[in-house]
Amino acid sequence: MLKRYSSRLVDLSEEFLNKHLRNAKSYDRLAGYFSSSILEIAGEAIESIQGIARVVCNSEVESKDVLVAKLAKQKLVREWFKSKPEQKVEQFPERFKKLYELLKSGKLQVKVLPNDIYGLVHGKAGVITLSDGKKVAFVGSVNETAAGWKGNYEILWADDSIESVEWVQNEFEFFWNSPYACELCDLIIENIGRLAEGNRLSLQEWQKDPDPASPVVEAPVYREGFGLWNHQKYFVKMVFDEHCQDGARYILADEVGLGKTAQLGMIAQLTALYGNKPVLVIVPKTLLWQWQDELKTMFDIPSAVWDGKRWIVETGQEHKTRENGIPAILQCPRRIGIISQGLITSNSDIVKPLLELEYECVIVDEAHRARRQNLNKPGDRPEPNNLMKFLLELSKKTKTMILATATPIQLHPIEGWDLLYILAQGSAKVLGDAFSLWQLRPLEGIDYVRGAKEISSKAYYWSWIRNPLPPSKENPFTIGKLRRLLGMRSDEYVLNDDYDALLPSQKDIIDELIEENFMAKYNPFIRHIVKRKRSTLENTKDPETGESYLKKIDVVLFGEGDDEGLVLSAPLKKAYEYAEEFTNLLKQKTGAKGFYKTLLLRRMGSCMQAGLNTAKAIYEKRAIVRDDFSEEDEEDDMPDRINITGRDELFCLEEIIDLLEYNKDNDPKLNKILHILTDMGWLERGCIIFSEYFDTAWTIAQKLSSSLPDERIAIYAGGDKSGIIKSGIYSKVERDEIKELVLDGKIRLMIGTDAAAEGLNLQTLGSLINVDLPWNPIRLEQRQGRIKRIGQQFDSVYVYNLRYKDSIEDRIHAVLSGRIKLTYDMIGSLPEVIKDEWMDFVKTAEVLYSEHPFDIKYKDHVEKVDWESCKKVLDNEQRKEYLMRGWSE
């Protein structure tokens, strides 16, 4: 029977909806936007129905996102948090509780349909199965909101005829079963639950029973829908649990693209909140501001950066130093302070007061830069460089120390031991005490670990086991039992008893450990170096979903063949030859090395305009001035100036300038890029173009904007150089806004310097062009990691490496290609080219490779770590207030 309702005459909620829902068997509903609909539906009598309520809502998720379930989840989560649910819970606390109970129990099921499938689903309708089995369908303009049912003027038609019920039911089933319909994700459901319970912990309460999830589960990284991977949470929890006991000591060596900075940032925050001592982060100069930015954008963590003269807080404001006799560098205005490695490598007096303090935690990024100087002929005792010397002292001053590097071992296993030796200065758990064989005979120990030698006797084997004796967690059934029999506390790691003095029961366990191959399974390298490989996560199934933890993404390389190098025209080839001659003269007359030695060659190889700009700058000043060439790859200890006064060098520069000035508009690389984007179709996939130099990025942007006038092209660079160019018109745009536009699919072409090579998620783009080869091959992986990451919609990403044929660039490409393949196949990570030895590598193409001395025990450890269902959240105001206290407060 057809019935007509008008809100002008009756209360639609009471006269129709609640009246029919009470004790109903089921409810199917086509509603409005999910962020409001699922909240309001719980305000009605839905909890009284006997069966299940199913709701289909609209969302701003796009149909292409649904092809990658995790990307759709991210969009849903972002949309949910944009609706400001924390403000609504103050108005409707009971409704949130009810909603959480319904969703958690499965009594309310929600699916979300992208708007771009059928546009906005304005056709609001539903079917209610009553307690007696009869059904009634209704159609109207009513959204599933309080305003829709009670506040607005609405009309509604209800009909219990078979034809009407079937008609509405079929429409509902079509959308419910659509391949584009997404289920509401757990992250949203758990957020509803936390808001419903309103359980906010004070800092003092949290410190008594610290949970690593509480300070982070509603941080921006979650609110943006990205969340954290299980391997990240696993490491953070492991480190923090140990920090709360006697401190943690680890080398984090995850492969590029697995989120090391996120893990380190969480550890910095947790240790800062738990204790009252400073947290110090030491990074290369080029990563200073990126670190501060990521702490802020990912976790809303305040921090201060020492810029060489003063502290700069996360808002960009300078901290005013007090005249109180305390060195300025010790007046850090935040719990977390970030400094440059360059100050240490240059042996600056500024950083020496840092050795006077005690620290809660010290984190060192790109820690492989702390190395011995006698690497070619390594001995048992290292000759440390300035950074290693400083860290050896600093290690004694901190409770927890984390050294991060994707390449703990590059050329020789002793490099890994050197990093462990740094950690060992503050804790006997790493390499034992000063009398440990691991400290006295590291080269011998490495041979045992690698299986190159065998230990002669059980008594001698015991000497390696007992100092340090691993913690019980390594194997509760052998090591844990042995510790109990020996009466050792959990924070004891050194035992001086000789093998002959042990009881038979104790010797039996030692025999078992030797039989189990202690040197392979429990040596200090394996215990304190954590390295997860992307391939492991790609090939391991998540038991909850049946899918791999990470989607496997293949990389299709272009530009690798011998015939794929670009050919220089005669004038450009001549200019390049003059640049090679200039480089040789510079090396002979000034002894320039590393960055300066190949400055002009590298920039000319990047693009002709960058080469022209560089030649002009050097010629006009008769010098290479450091401030003119501050790029992402710059070494911290470069001299400020190298004078160029020789007649021959100036002649080379004059010739280069003349040749490039007349031929710069016919740059082979710029022409090739346009061909790749248009003729090869890479623009349709979305593309990021990388260069080491802003000059090159800017030149490419102008060229492409002229050729593709309708395309919005993003420029992503350090400092304030980021923006968008369209039809040749450039507008400065903040980097965060550019990220959003790319993530939302509104920009499909980005040109970036290596400022975009770390910490940037570009999974909406399916291709990458390397205009130039980075000095450090790790950067190739970092660049690739921007698109080869979770949420990538393509099964394969395309990467094109541009280079000039028969140039130094071509020769270094051959070396890097060989190194990448050999080392990646062998250990899954790339050794860094030592910059001062680059020219020698180019000449010989023979690089010393040492097989990785251990198989990382964490490679299979990816089980679920549940932070998302955390019910108690640390009060955000108290969290930030505490982190904003200075070191002296």
C-alpha cells in the first residue's frame, strides 16, 4: 500500500523511520556522504533491529583508487578526519558509543561508493524488513542525517507492494555488490571507538604504563590515511621496550623505501616523552630541514634545528639565546634537537659542549659516514674519522642509541663492526666489555660469523659466547635457560667463568648452542643490526587479508642499452671536452677532490643550461664559491672557495660559455624528455622527473610548459623554490600543497631535485625519468622509492636513465649499473660510492665487494602489531607542551 509523508505534517523520524525499525529484521539503505550518514544513522532505533543494517554511502574516493585497496582506504580515512569527528563527539557522545558498538559487532555494515561512478547518489531509498517478515520500501530526498529526518523539509513515499520492494531492493543490491564499493576500514571504526570512550591519558599516567601506540595513533600519519606498517611498529616497540629497561642499541638498516625516518621519528618522540633528558638527532646537513619537516607533518612533533649559529624551531622562528654562561648549542628550546654531521666532521668547537650532557636517546641518520680511515687495510683497532670519534664519546652519554643507514657494510664487513663498536661504548650488551674477544679480535670474529674459519674447541667457543651473553629473548629455551642456571640478571651480559668451571647441565646447553650454530644465529651483528627487505614483505602473506604485506611492483628500466646513450652534437661535444680538460687542470693545480673536482662536468651532463650557468658563475668570480653551488649532494666539509686564476682554466671556461650560449636551446636531454612523455605515453601514467640541480629542474619546467601549455607542472625543491608552472606562468606553492595535488591526481607531472627523493609519497605517478645520475647510487633507489611504494596503481613502474654516450657520465653509469645489480642480488642494498675515490672507480670499474657476513634474523619478522585498536590516547596538549620544553627546563 502506498503512503505519502511530508515533514510539514508529521515527524518523519518518529512516524516512519523509528516506528518501522523497532524490532525489524533488517534495514538496507542508500544514504548520503559516509562521514555524516554513518554517524546520524546510529541516532535512530537501528540498534533494536534483530538482524543487520546495510548502508551504501557516497565518498570522494575515486574509482581508480579502488583498484588499489590500500589507496582507497587512505582516501576514506582522510575524508573521515576532514569531517572533524572530534568536534561532533562533543555534541553526540552517546551516538558515537552506539555507532562503535554497531560497527564493531557487525550489526551495522557500511560500504562506500566513489562519486565518479554514478555521480552523487541523490536517489535516497531503503528497504526495511519488519519483524513479521513483511517489507516496506521508501523513496525520497531524505539524507540519513538528523537534519534530513527532523530538521529539513522533506517528502517521502513508502510502499509495501512486492513490485516496489523488489525495485528498491534491486537498486540497493546493485550498489552494494558493485566492484567499486569499499568497506569501511578498521582505522575509522577504531577512531570512532576512541572518541566514544573519550579516554585521554595525562602524560604522568602514560609514563607509568607507557604504550607506544598512545602518542601516535591519531597523529597526522594516521589522519592522512597512511598509517604505519607492521615492520615499522615492530622495530619501534622493540626499541622502546628496551629503552624502558636498560636502554636500546641498534643499527637500523632497512632497505630504501621502507620508512626509516618514520621509525626514528617515533623513537625520538617516545624516548623524549618517557624521560627528562634531551634527545639528539645527528643528520647530514642536507637532511636537517627535511627531518624537522617530517617530524612535524607526519607526527606533529615539535623540534629545533641548529643552523650553525642558532636554534630554529618547527615554526621557522629563531630561538633567542640567553646570556647565562651556557653555550648556545646547549640552549635547545625543544626536547628534540637536530644538528648537522658537518659540524662534527669539520671538528668544529661549537659541538664540543654536546659531550658534556647526558641524553635520553641519540639518533644518527646516514651513520655509515662514521667510519675508520684504515679501511683499505683494516686492523683490529680502527683509526676513526672525526664523526666516529665524536660518536664513540657520545655513546657513553646516552641511554639509547640508534644508528641508521641502508648500507652498514659497503666495502668490508669491518664497517659493520665499527658501527657496533660505537654502540658498544655505552652498553656491554653489544660487544661485551673491554676484555671481550668481539672487541679485541673483530677480524677473527668476522671470519667465524662468515663461516670462513671454524672455532677449534668448545672452551674457546664459550669465550665468544659469554662476553656478551645474549638476552633471554633471543631464545628462551636455550639462552634463557642458561641465564637462569647461571643466576644472571636481565641487565647482565658478561660472565667471567671459564668453560671448565661450568656445571654439566650448563655445558649441555652450551653444546646445544654450538650445535645450533651460535655464530650464525646469535652473533652481535645479527642481534643489533635490523634489516628488512622489500622483497620479503612482498613475498609474505598477511594472514588477516591473505594478501602480501606489500604489493609486488616490478621496475622496467629504459636507457640501459649500449645504444641508448644520447649523442652530443659536435658543438656540445666540444664543450664537454673543454669541461673535461678544465676538470683535469683543476685537479692538477688545486688538488680539488670529490664534489669540486667534477662540478662542471656533472652539471653540464645534467643539462646544457646548468652547465652554462656554472661556467659563467666560476668565470665571473674567478673562483668556485661554495655558496653558489649548494645542492643536496654537497659534502659538509667542502672549503668555502677555490680560486681559479690559471690562464688555461679560464680559456676552457670561455670556450665552454661561447659554445653553450649558442647551442643551449638544442639540448638532447630536454628533447628526449618531451619524446618520452608524449610519444612514449609516460605523461598518461604520471611522471616524476629527477635532477640533482635546481637549474636543470627549472630549465626542464620551462621547456615542458612551453610544449605542454595546458599541463600543470609541479616543481619540488629545497628551500622556498617549490611551485607550479602552467603556460609559462610560475606560481610559488608550498610543498605540502603540491603533495596533496599529486596525491589527489590533480597534478601528473612533477620535476624535483633530490629534496623530493626522500620522505615523499608519489604512488599516483607511474613513471620516473632520471635526468642525471646521482653521485651516490643510494639516491637512485631513494628516487625510485617515491613511486615504487605502497598504493602504486600500476603493477610495473617505468624508469628511464638519461646519459650522454661516450662521456664520463656514460662510464660512471656502467659502473653504477654493475654495482646495483651485483649488490642488490647479493644483499638487497646498495653500497655507497666513496666520493673521493669516484674517479678511480670510473677508471677501473672494479669495485671491492664483500659478501654480507650474516643473514638478518628480522627478515621474516612481519607479524601484525596492533596499534590501531588502541583505546587510550595520550592527551595531545600535554604531549606537545612537554616536547616544547627546552633541554635546560
